[in-house]
Amino acid sequence: MNGPEIHVEFAPELHLFVPQARRAGAAPAPVDGVSTLGHVVESLGVPLTEVGALVVDGREVPVSYQPAAGDRVTVRPVERPQRVPGAPLRFLLDVHLGTLARRLRLLGVDTAYESTDIGDPALAARSAAERRVLLSRDRGLLRRRELWAGAYVYSTRPDEQLRDTLDRFRPGLRPWTRCTACNGLLREATKDEVADQLAHGTQRTYDVFAQCRECGRAYWKGAHHEQLEAIVERALAEFSRG
């Protein structure tokens, strides 16, 4: 390399984002005297949504810090549970995370989800407008400057995605209170109120129903209830804040 350099070491939790050569310890990186440390870290592959403390020669610095030649930088992961400014904690998921969206809604977590690809600019803008944490596996999306807050989803398996999201953010859980289809709140409903959505066998077998206040969808303890109940019980056992 030509020109001034700093040495950057990434925590093991961030090795997924960097080339193999940068996983063994501090490695050199060029600096231009103008770019911020946040820009340098992102240029090396790590979205700032995944970065916790930035430590330069033993002292913590902001992402706006301008590194100087010879600096030794340690990049740490986000601390867990991650505290997000503002309340309540709300999420926005991109088009590839439909199963995770439904499971978060099942647990009563306010979760917006785009079932069609509306494009990165629109997703980032919605995150900012509604103050939602954007969850995505798209590193480029998570680097957009207009994003309010975001987090990388590390796994492709829905069970692991849910566990990691709950471990990272520890949202309050209120199972069975949201529509898994549209995120609306549920209310108790009589059989007559939802009769037009029920097959004859369901009308004869079930007596307890709920209905979404937004889209009108009816819910009851049907064939898949045991599977859903297992997801809820596991989440409550591991992550409920009481």
C-alpha cells in the first residue's frame, strides 16, 4: 500500500463481514485524512448497524472521528441487549424475511413487512419516517444514510433469525395480540361475527375466536396451533422480560 495507514482489528463477531486476511488480528488499511472512521470501517465490509464501540489507541471515539496515520483501531460488536432510542420498539422487515415477520407478530411485536420489493430507498425512508428498526440480510441496504436504525439478520433459518432478533433487542412480548397477516391488533370475536370466514367443520368444532381490527381476518385454535404454541412458549421461556 502507498500512503498513510491505520491498523484495524475486528471482533470475532464481525468476521463474517471481512475477508479472511482481516480475521487474524490488526491489519493495515489506507486513510486519506478526510474520511471518517465510520466510512473506513464500512469500506472494509462492516455495516455500521453492526458496530458497537470504536476504540482508537485505547480510547473510545465516535464514527465521525478522522483517523490519523498510525492509529490502532479496535472495532467491537453491538452490545446486547441493544438499546434503541425512542419507544416503543418497532421493526420493519424487507421482502425476504416474511417468516420472521409472522413470528414476531405472533409474539405481539410491532412488525411492518413489505411482501413486495419496494426498493432500498423506500424501505430506508419508511424506517426513518416510522422510526422502525430495519431488519435485513442486504448489507448495502443497511448502509443507506437515511436509515433510522437497522440490524443485519445473520441466519437464513427462521428459528435462528427469531432467536437472534429477540436476544439482540429483547422487545416486550405480548403473544396472540397481533394479526400475523397485517400486523393489526386483535380483538375477541363471536362466532357470528366471523361466520363468513369459517368452513362448516370449523363452525361445529370451535367456539373461541379473535379478529383483526384492521383487516378483519379471523383466528381460532386450528390445526397448526400446537406448532405456534411451541414457538410462543420457547420465546417466553428464553426472552420474556416479565
